[in-house]
Amino acid sequence: MSAFLNPNNAPSIGLSEEQAQLLDVAAGFCRDKSPVDQVRALLADETGFQPEIWQEIADLGWLGIGIPETYGGIGLGLGEVVPIVEQMGRNLLTTPYLGTILAAQAVLRGGTEAQKNEILPKLVSGTAATLALCEDHADWNLENVSCTATLSGDKLVLSGTKYLVADVPQAGYVIASVAHADQPALVIIPAQLIDTDALRREKIIDETRRAFAVELDSIDLPADALMDPAAARDTLAHIELAASLLAAAEMCGGAYSVIDYTLDYLKTRKQFGKLIGGYQSLKHTMVDAHMGYERARSHLYSAAYLFGQQGEGEMAVRMAKAEAEEAFAFAADRSIQFHGGYGFTYDCDAQLYRRRAIWNAALYGDARYHRRKLADLMF
């Protein structure tokens, strides 16, 4: 039983009819498919997710939500993906969903018509994809690229190394940022062209994820693997905002769950003959955590509604990412603290959420980065 008064009654700010319906379906699906004991069992699994659940997600049509009907999708916007990702974050359900959705957005925004017709229907039907954008300089500016693609005859020869590339062994396509003709560009790499020796599993803070360093050296691609060079900068900017929106959704879901988890503990643990939830210092802190969550969630659905609108949409997304990161980090940190000595052990579920909060803050810009960007937009 949830400690919230009515956990199924989501705030109505910014929710469309489609979002509300998807939220209801996703809540039940993610709750049933990802209980915490299953999440923990998958920590030691090589892939980190269950293939049968991935296929169920494809069968539900969730991979086609943000893809036009022309390419086999449902024809809704990225805002309708938000409630699904929120529920995945709430239940720590890990699949290649985020990478595949973002890869589809990249192809839609910057792919040629031939690339869209070839790749998007496959993604809708369940082929996973991922993005390779991070490099060793760890710059959140996606246009800062040192990996290269050099035209040699009718081939593109790649060089360099990408880091934090999710779920590569299960992906059908890897979309990588490269420097081509001294300009940022994007290429589509069929994953079978990446030799297993070119992959190195990375140890990351969020053990529910699987990330790899990918050596691109000597990968040869046909020239038509290059996405539209004229649209590369716009596509990278779109990816940053799309990824930030979905990260905010996942963090809002996680913040809800870790608050709920902490409240259950405060209502059962006794100290000096009294439930510790009755102590003012704990009670007031949990109110602060809940207010942070509500504020972040309001920003999230405002950003989902405004996504794609020039200027206003970008500001809303950056606000949502910053608010969600801080709300999630605060709630998870206090959960560890309030669980006492047990909270600092590996067995306490609060650490799963704290790790997820750190991971999401490290990708596509932390709260300080997004607020700096906001200052440039607003003043």
C-alpha cells in the first residue's frame, strides 16, 4: 500500500488525454514487471534486462509513440513518451527503451528520407538502438567531437572512442557523433560492424544500467551512413533536449518511489517507544522532499506540453531537468540518512535510487549546467 494518499491520481497539470491513458497503462505494467527483487536479481545479469519484457513493450506500441504513422509509428509526440518513462523510473525498470527512443528522434530530425524509411519501422517493431555521443573530455556540449569520419573513396572510415554507450550488444544500430569535414556530424553504424573486441564494459554508478566504451577505429561505413550534414547541429541540440526531458521523467518517477519507500519505514520503525516518523526533524524533511517532487513533476509535464516550441520549450525542459535532479537527489539522500546504519548498506533499496540520481545528473548536463543555459536564454 502506497504511503501517498492517492498514488494513482496524478496531478492534472499539463496532462493530455493520451498522456493520462498511457500513464494508467504504464503504471500497472511497470509495477508488475519490475518488482524490486527482480531489479536486484538483474544487477548480476549480463544484459541487465529481460528480453521478453522488451518484446512486450514493442507489442504495446510504445516504441512507435513518437514516430509518424508514415514510418509505422503511432504519430504522437515525445510528450506522450514522458508518462511511460516516469513509470519506468518509478519502478527502476531498465530496458533499451530510452536509447531506442532517442535514436529514433535523431533519425527523424537529421536522417535522410532513405534512412528514415529503412530504420524507423525496424525500431517500431522492436529493434533496439543506442546513441554514442560521450567522449573522454566529458563535455556536455555535444558539438565538441574528437572522433572522426573521413571519406576514403566511397567509404567513411571512423576513428576514436566513444564512452557510456548503453546496451550496445543488444542494439541493432548505434548512432554516433563524429567530426566530418571539420564539422560535427552523425553517422548510423549497424551494430554488427562493431567487433566484440572493440567493446569494453564500463563500471558505472548505476548498476541497473549497462554501458560500454566503443572503439570506432577502422570501422568502414558506406557513404550513405552519414546523416544529413546540414541538419547535424540542429539534431544534436534536439537530442540534448529530448534526453533531458526523458531523464527528468525518469527522475520524477524515482523521486516518488524513494519518498514512498522512506515514508513506509518512518511509519513502522520505532525509537524510544515512538514511531520515528513522528519526530519533527524527520517529518518536516519529508514534507520538503514531497514538495520538491511535486514542483519537479509540475515542471516535467509543463515541459512535455511545451516540448518542440521554440524558446519556451527549451526553457521548460532545462527547468524540468534541473528541478528533477535536485528533487530526486535530495529525496534519495535523505532516505539513506533516515534508514540509519542500514541505509548505508548495499541491501537498502534507497541506494539504488541514489545511484540512479547520480547517473542521470551526469548525462546531458547537471542542474548547474542547465541553469547556466537558462540564464543565457532569459537574460
